[in-house]
Amino acid sequence: MGGFLTLISIPVALIFVMIGPLLAQHFPIPNIHTLFYIVALALVFDFPGQTFSGYLLAKERYIATSIVTGLFVTTRFIGFTLPAYLGLGVHGMVWGLCLTTALRSITYFLYLALIERGEMTQETRASWRTKDLFSYGIPLSLSNIVGRLNLQADKYMIATLTSAEVYAIYHVGALEVPLVATLAYSVTRALMPSLVNAHDQQRPDRFIHLWHTSVVKVSTINLPVFAFLMCFTDPLITLIFSADYHQASVPFRIYLCLLPLRLCAYGAVLRAMGATKPVLTSSVISLLVNLVLNYPLYLWLGLSGPATASVIAQFVAIFFLLSVIRQRLQITWRNVFPLRQVLTGLSVAIVCVYFCYLCINQVSRFDALQPLTPSSTLSIGLLIYLMFYIPIAWPVGFISTQDLNTLWGWISLKSLRDKVTA
């Protein structure tokens, strides 16, 4: 796969080399055409290296996957920031990008050549065809491109129709809480090998159990975070960006609605079944819905309109993916998603944040002459919220004793202390 991707990267890199001089004349940066040559070289390294973490994950080596992913993220960050800090400018930053992609690619090939050496036997080669790789991978690649356009569609429109100040406010608010990518998607991605095995062994019950259990576990974190941030958006925005961006709380609250919607990577569930074309179809549908609704909702709702269009588009895509999953698993709508558990958790989170809001108001009244700072509001609010959430969520069965033990292990650094003791 690494060699195959390297071959694919060469024509893509040549395209960058060819269009570089044409695009360079549109940017007032000296010698910018050379940047395209450096990016072309970075692509040659980047294509094969991207499979490294996926390879480790497929072998269910989760610790190694997290180490490799963390290493690459860290080196990429250093590759960008260090040249900028040293005053090397854009050229130095792009060279830093190139070096980090080279590091990832070299590490990948050295690992497979020296540590996990294997032979491509006739039996192994007969189990897959190049055509299979294309039919599986091309829809995913296209869906990633369409998905990136979909994420930026509302921002492009706001940038076109409004001033730079309004765009800055909208851009601050129109963002997803990182939990969507770091938790929900990571959990589903980690489950991929188990889901693939369950599907290949024709065990739909186990497939559904693994998937639904992951959704419920993710919701025990996402749903309380959703309710808490929905209530305390204003102090959060003020704390991070200052009071000048208070209007950003409107699109931020709307984008928060993605948290209870995206409790897993629905496309990854279909990928585990070997189906990638529906993932591309859902991305295209979502983009079309987003484009159709963006401008009318902007005229009707103002800045909250494009954000609302983005959330509606994601909901339509999720509904489409769930319908495909239901058909492939041959189950009813009632069994396709753990709706009862999710609604239970959402209800608990909303009730707890309501009591938390009442308590914060009482605290503010006692100190009316000196209002609480945003950091104090968030800290006190979080403490009160947990005091309500845990005693209520545990008896109703939304969080388990094991969940509480895990939480306490994180807070008390139990795993770290155990390693030090050992």
C-alpha cells in the first residue's frame, strides 16, 4: 500500500509543479512559486505515511497507534511553529511541513522493513485486487473533499456577504467542539477492526452491540458537555475571545447541536461493512442541503441562519447513513440507534444544567456588587453541575459504577501512580 500510494502521489505532485507558476502570480509573496515545489515534495512523502497509524490500528495496537499519532501531530506542530518563531517566514514553515511528512513516511517504511518484515505471498496477493482498493478508497477520498467544502460553505458565504469584522465574529462562533473529532470519531475508528470481524463473521447482533455500546459511552461525555456549554456559552466566549465577541455565542450554540447528533462516525460504521459509496452520497447530499439553505436562512435569521443550515445538513446526512445501515443490517428503525439511552442521558443533562443555572443565579445575587468573572462562573458552574449530574445519572443507569471508577482513575492519576509504584 505504501509503494502504491507513492506511485499515486507522483502525478499529483507534478500537477502542483505545473500549476505553481500560474497560481503564484495571484499572490504578492516573493518567490511563492517555489512553495508549490516544496508542497509537491511533501505530498510524495505524505501519501504513504498516512497509512502508518491505520496499519497499527488494524492490528489492534491501540497504544502504538496513539503514540504514533501523537508523535506526528507534535512534529507537525513544531514544523510549523519553530520556523515561524525563528523568523524563517512562509518558506521555512512549508519546509517544516515537508520535513515532518518525510519523517512520517521514513518511519513507516523503516518499521515495515526492519520490525514487521513480511512477504507478499501468492495467497496473500490473491486476497485483494488493485480494483478493490480503488472502489473502496476513491469514494472515501471524494467524500473527504466534499466534507471539507461542506464545513466551510457557511463561512465562505459570510465572508462574501459581510464585513471582515462580522466574519471574524461568525468564524469564532461557527466551530465544532473538538470532542466530535477527538472522542466520537476516535472511538468508532478504534472499533473498526472489531466491527469488521463481526461483519465478516456474519454476527449482526455483536456488530450492533459494539456500535451501540460505543454510542452510549460517548454520549455519557458528549451530552453533559453539550448541556453545560449551551448554558455557559457567554462566559466561555468572553473568557477565550473577550467580550467584543459576545455575538459569536449565537452561532456557537447552534453548532453545539452537533454534539448530540454526532455520537459516532456513522460513515465508519458503513466502512466496516465494506460500503464507501453511501458515505460519498451522504457527503454530497449534505453539501447540497447546506448550499440550498445557507442564503435563505441568512436572510431570515441573520448570522444564525448559515449555522442552522450546516446543522440541518449534517442531520440529513446522518439520517441517510442510518437508513443505509438499517437496510444492510436488515433491522427496524427502532433497533438502528440506541435512542432511548441517548434521550435518557440528554434529559438528565438538561435537568442538571437547569438546577446548576438556578444555583449560579443565587451565587451572583450574593455578590451583586462584584459580578463573577467568566473563569469563576465556569469553575463554580462546573463544580455545581457535577454535584447534580453524577448523583442523578448513576441511579437512572446512564452512567455505571465502572464509568465512575474510570473517572476517578483519571482525576486521581491512578494509572500513573501504579506505573510509578511498579
